[in-house]
Amino acid sequence: DQQVKQNSPSLSVQEGRISILNCDYTNSMFDYFLWYKKYPAEGPTFLISISSIKDKNEDGRFTVFLNKSAKHLSLHIVPSQPGDSAVYFCAASRGGGSNYKLTFGKGTLLTVNP
Amino acid sequence: DAGVIQSPRHEVTEMGQEVTLRCKPISGHNSLFWYRQTMMRGLELLIYFNNNVPIDDSGMPEDRFSAKMPNASFSTLKIQPSEPRDSAVYFCASTFRDRGYEQYFGPGTRLTVT
């Protein structure tokens, strides 16, 4: 049973436009959420995170939004660049700061077209 | 600085053979994680260590899988005997325990069992 779901396997956007990647979770005990980015033949790299006590976190072109009542989070990339083309993984944890076990979604392939 | 180092990068073996995957974490990191990525199940945590001690091995699929961390700079994941369904990409990741959510991944080992 997938506790973290990324229902869109792929997304294609034009350079300069906004990319919105979505993630849903089922476990209400999750209290920390992250996004990782992965290029081919490389391991995932940490991108941005958010604690359940917040509803938004921003880092440059990347913003993560958390809607706890809907058990939904999203990653916004503005403006999108061709170098953003990668697989994006959503991850969640229920550690409360001491358990670093991450549950990952299956990923969304983002393609940014020049 | 060198990142997480994994070897080999590719491994092809026959069913029934023993397979050993190796990982050197980033110097100074005190938490280490082994993940497996497959099309069906996505990226799943197998086991993680804090200060060389296994903390959670609930993701290890069967007794055929074992992991060790004899010191802070080396870990192995062993599969004995290997089966075709073990074919996957295996990632090692490390982090500082205080920032355990932001994990640094190695490039992965692509294992093919024929």
C-alpha cells in the first residue's frame, strides 16, 4: 500500500512557465515532507523540505505548499528552466525529528522544453 | 569533497550467486541508509544505521539480504543467494544525524540477476 503517491508519472512544461508537481499521502502521522530531484545515472539530491507546522516554504525558484487537511503537498518551480528536467520524488517521515526513515513516492518526470 | 561512493556501479550475476554491494559515506556523516529502486515499488528504504549501529531493518525483504557497517567509513549490502527479482538499482545515502532528512545519495549500483 503506497503511503506516498505521485499520481502523475510525467509532466511537460515550457521554459519560463510554472511547473507544479503534486503529491498525496495517506498516513496522518507523517510530520515532515521533502522533495528530491534525480537526474539519470545519478542518485537523488535533496531539494526542499517542509515541516507539518508550516504550510509553505520557499527557496529561490522552488516553493513547497502543504495542505494537511487534504494530505496534499505540491512543489512549484517558477520560472521553469531546461536544467530542471529530472525526476522529482516526494518523501515523507513520521519521525518528529528523531526518526529519519523516509517513505518515497514513485516520482514524476518533469520535462522543461526550451 | 567526495560524495557518497558506491561500488560497483553495475553488477551482472547469475541466480544463486552471492552479491556484495559497497558504500563509502561522506566523511563525518554518522547516519547511513540503503535503498532499493524498482519500477514496481519505487524507492524503498531497506535499512539504516546510526553511528554504525543498525536502527531499522524492517525494509530488508528477506533473510537473503544482510547489511553491515564495520566502521564509520564503510558499509556493505549482501544478497545470498541472489534471485532475478532482486534486479534493481541500489542506493546508499549518508547524512549527519542532526539533519537526517537531508540525505546525500550515491550514484547507485545497478544489479541485474539473470
